[in-house]
Amino acid sequence: ETGVTQTPRHLVMGMTNKKSLKCEQHLGHNAMYWYKQSAKKPLELMFVYSLEERVENNSVPSRFSPECPNSSHLFLHLHTLQPEDSALYLCASSQDRWGTTMEKLFFGSGTQLSVL
Amino acid sequence: GQNIDQPTEMTATEGAIVQINCTYQTSGFNGLFWYQQHAGEAPTFLSYNVLDGLEEKGRFSSFLSRSKGYSYLLLKELQMKDSASYLCAVLDSNYQLIWGAGTKLIIKP
């Protein structure tokens, strides 16, 4: 039961390209997240949206630009990336944003990004 | 700073038992999660502990000791499909989720 779909699964782009990652959740959740996963490193939280409003931006470079047009869709727009941005980008959702109750995350399978 | 430590890689034999440890130093504590991630796939939720003790769920159990800043995930009757990475994460006092780097578990026949 993931219910979170990410496209594309793989993406190769040059440093001057512009591309977008897409995430869609079919779970009726109110919170969505972008994470970066690099080999042998902890997951890095990039952005959090709650009820379509961005509530957290963890000092992410401006070459990453999120968009949440509705509670089911989340995009990550990429431009002028650097080779060190190569990683697995994971989208996740939860019923509500973490607060006084435990909220488990439902992840998509990710987009494996390679920047040349 | 906040830190989660877990072994980078472990190897075990099919049918055996393996324990994956996780130690943490965080600003407060609102619970500890374990997730499983098969290669190329989405991480999936395994367990959540907020009180001390052992929580059993089929072949998998998770233990927590808040006073020691310690948890472990116990996998019994190992199967080849259990080969995956296991991620430990702690929810701190600000409800920020702090992640470990994950433990890659290799199961051999």
C-alpha cells in the first residue's frame, strides 16, 4: 500500500537543462514531502506542504523549486543543477503533518536523478 | 547536534535471526520509526515505538529504551526477501524526523 506515484523513475540531465519531477498521491492525505536520498547518507528533508501550503523549506538551493497545485499533486522543478545534486528524490505523504500524533509516511519509489 | 547511528551493513543466513541496532542523540523524543527499503523501491513503514519495551509484529519486533537512547529491530526466520535497507528515524521535540543512514541487510542462503 504505497499509493504514491512518482515520475519519471530515472532522469539524466545536463547542468543547463530544466526538468520537473512529479508526485501524485491517491491516499487522501493532507501533507506531502520531498526528500533527497544520497548513497549511505540519511534522508534529507527538502520541502513540506500541508494543505497545499509550504510549511517548511530546509535551506534548499533555489535551483530546486517545489509546487503543490492541490493536495494530491506535488512537483519539484529543477534548473541549472550541479553534479552533486545527483541522488534519489523521494516524495512522501502523510495523513496530516507531524504534530501531536504519530504520522507514518507513505513514500513513492523515487526518481533517480543523474546530473552530467 | 542530533545524531542517529546504525551499522552500515550486516549479513545473516536464511532462517536465522538478526538484530539491527539504532542509537540516537536527539533534542527530545516523540517516537522512533523503522522503515524497510528494498533496492530501487519506496521505503515502507515497519514499526513505531514511543514507550519502552518490545513491540512484536509477526516475524519482526522492535524494541525501545528511552533512557539508553537505543532501539533495535529483530527479524526472525529470515527470508531472502528480507534483504533490504532498514532505516531508523526519531521524531524529536520539534516534531522533526531525524534519520539514520540505514543498515543494508544481506541474506545468504
